[in-house]
Amino acid sequence: MNRRDKIREKVMARVRMDEGTGCWIWTGPTSGTEGRGAGYPRMSLAGQTVAVHIVMWTNEHGFIPGKKELDHVCRNRLCVRPHPEHLEMVTRKRNAIRREEAKRAMLCEEA
């Protein structure tokens, strides 16, 4: 088994498939509830704590350039599925715009 297969197997051992949304829900540890990056899946890989959604993306699609980041298109921080309906590589600005649009949409639904 090659390195990519081992990483995929390690991640998938802690994933629950959500049939309704198609999300791959991380069931392992997260970054906690406070501060930037709160609530994102975390795992240990080669002695470092890493973000699982980023690991899955780079494992399946390759390097993320410095001016790009991943957006959870599905709006679920626990989703680690490296598929365009769930994760998309975007600019920081695009990610911020989408985050604000999602917050506004959520407020409208609550009203």
C-alpha cells in the first residue's frame, strides 16, 4: 500500500457517511470551540497535528497554492470529502464572501 492509500485509509477509519447530504463527517478530534479555525477536524500525521479536510484535499488533488484556501461548499466544517460539491479551492476573499453570504442566509431562515 502506498503513502496516499495509507493516508486515505487512516482518514476514512474516522469518517461517517451522511447519506442525505453526501458529506463525509469526521468523527475524530476537532480544533475545539474557540478562535480561528475552531471546530475543524484535526488528526496526527507524521508527528504533526493537521487539518483533516486539507489532508484529504492534498492527498487526492495535490498542493494548495499559498494564495488559495479550501471552502466548505456544503457549509459543514466536519466534512472532509474532497469533492467539488463539498470542498473547493478558492481565494481567501472568495471564501470570506461565501462565509458572509451563508451567515446572511442563515439569519434570513431564522426570521
